[in-house]
Amino acid sequence: MQVAIMEFFQSLSSPFLDKLVTLITMFGEESVFILAISFFLWCYSKEKGFTLFSSLFTSLLGMGIIKAIVRAPRPFQVLPSVAGKRVQTATGYSFPSGHTTGASSFYSGLALTFKKRWLSITSAVLILIVGLSRLYLGVHWPLDVFGGLALGIGVTFATHFWFKKLYLDEERFNRFSLILGIVAFVVALTTAFLVEGGVADRVAFSDPLKLLSLAAGGYLGFLWERRKLNYATTGPIWIKLLRFVLGVVVVVGIQGLKALLGSHLAISFLRYLLIGLWVTALYPLLGTKIKIGSTYLFEKPTVS
């Protein structure tokens, strides 16, 4: 049955659909999630940004663990009739689908956050078409997509409101961020050297390493910002737009370091760690120091 489904999607192939589906599948990629969560943290609501980030991290971590255990091959690797497309995004094992897991978690999280009918429908459509895009591109089996749907939606519904309550409890928030940040840092760095030393499977652990590195920087940044800075996301629209654009330029620059420094996993560890720190702490700190016109990029904390 799975082979027949894959061959059906292959029969639909055309240059136009290739371009369209390539665009659609990007809605399930890390760059979109990083940009969206950055917008929440910088320009809208730190609580909502933290909650979305945490549910997404939990879903993707579970996905990475399952991939490392199951280690299923992808369709284009075992079926001569299936031509894999956009295979540069197919960096790990097949089950469950990472794009589908991420899309299911993030967009269901958006629906839970705002509880608007139009947004819930839009989120459901995005989740569905991202999953279908992975079948069309030949990089996942139907079972992979179903598993990603169940995992992403299930974990988000189970954790979303817990993370929301956690953010509002400063003592628990600080303890959680400190412990998770340190554990993620140690595990990610250790994994980098185990993989490069040939002890651990690169295919299984490269993506979880990047996720843990991002989480290490993110949670340690959350902790520091909450205790020492506590910036506000308010400001006129033009400042918010400028704030977002300038912050994203640096994120893109950090990712671009790969071209200069190579793909050694220790470098990946540093890049993703720095992105997490930049988004949650370093950029807000810089933004409270840089004055644009008559205001700051980030509102400075009031002193009572």
C-alpha cells in the first residue's frame, strides 16, 4: 500500500508542481520556525514565544529520539521508481517525518494560542499540505507522515498549557530554564565529538545535536533575560519592523558561518547555540542600548 501511494505521487510530478511543493514544504522547515518565534519574542509576546518554542522543541526532540531508534530508510533510498527531490532537507532517517512533526506542532500551537477559527483552519491546511509535500518529494513514507502528525499534535496539546503556566511562575521558570539549558549544552557538545570521533551515527544524531544546541542557547538566554533584563516588546510599528529585520539579518549571518567554517558538528553546535542566545538574550540586550531616533529597539526596563 505504501509503495502504491508513493508511486501515485510520483506520477503527478511536473516542473510546476516541483516548484510549488518545494515552496509548500518550506513551511515545515527550521528557518520558518526560527523566524516566527523570533517575531513573537521580539515584537509581540515573550510568553507566547516561549510556549511555542518549548512545545516545538519537545515535539522535535521526541521525533529525533524515535528516528535514532527506528532508523528507517527513506523511499527514494530503497525504491528505484521514486526520485527524491529537495533531498538536502532529508538529513536524518525516515520515521517519523521531521517536517510534518514540526509543522503539526507549531501550527497547532498557533491555533491553541489564539483560538481563532480562521487561524485554526489555516493551521490545519498548512499541516496537511506540508505532510503531503513530503510524499510528493519522495522523502517520506505515508506512515512517516502519519507518525509526524500524531507526534506533533499530540505533544503540543499535552504540553502547550503546561509551558504557558510555567512561564508565569518565575521561580519554576528559572529553575526549568537553567536545568534544561545546562543539560542540553552538555549533551549537544558531547554528541558533536562522539559523532565526529566515529562513535555515534552521524545520520541519527546530527539533527538532534543542532536542536539541543539551539535549546541550550535559548533556555540559558531565557533565564538570563528574565533575571537581568526583562525587556518589553512594545513600541511603534516602525520600530517593531526595524527590530525584526535587523535581528533576522544577524540570524542569517550566523547560519552563513557554515560556508566559512565548514560543517564540522562542533561548528554546528556553536552556530545553533549562538542563534538561541541571540534570539532570547543578546539581541534584546543590544536593543536596549541602541537608540533609534527617539526610542530604543527594545524598551528598557523601568526602575522603581
